[in-house]
Amino acid sequence: MTIQRMDNVRQDIAMLRTPDGHGKVELAKFHRPKSISPEPQDVPANTLGIRRIMFAVDDIEDVLARLRTHGAELVGELEQYENLYRPCYVRGPEGIIVGLAEQLG
């Protein structure tokens, strides 16, 4: 199979859809060809560019536990912002940073 001028591609794809059905995000993990890493893997969460995306979650500790089983690593710590949110960042196996936030109360 050829995708975007790449031969012998093997990848996993997940489609996320907003609850109202108007927005979609496609997430892809390439198994082959091997990913190219032009930047250091340990860049900070505030690095410019499309390096991360953030999702609202209901139970952040449960989500973190499930993501860790798939190779995600916590970047920094699970924080608490006043009595409003518990945000954190995780870095997935491909180096993409994903933000998670649980609204409190």
C-alpha cells in the first residue's frame, strides 16, 4: 500500500469525533516505515508547533493508568488548578504530547 509517497506502510488509525458530530480528529501510529524524529524527544510541553492536543476527561487517574499500559509517560506531574481542573500532559510512544484535563466539581 502507498500512502503519501511512502511504500509498504503499516499503521493503526483511530478516528475521534466530537459529541455533536461536527468535528473529527484522526490519530495515526506508523509501524512502518520507521518514524523520522527530526527533533529531540524531550522537548517541553510549550514547544511551538503541532506537538500536542488536549482532551477533557471524566476520570483523569483512570485515563492515565490506561494510557500508561500503551506506552504513554507523564510529562511533569498531575496538577490541580484551584478547585477547577486537574490537568496533565502525557507523551505517547511517537513523542506526541497529549494534554488531559478533568473538570472538578
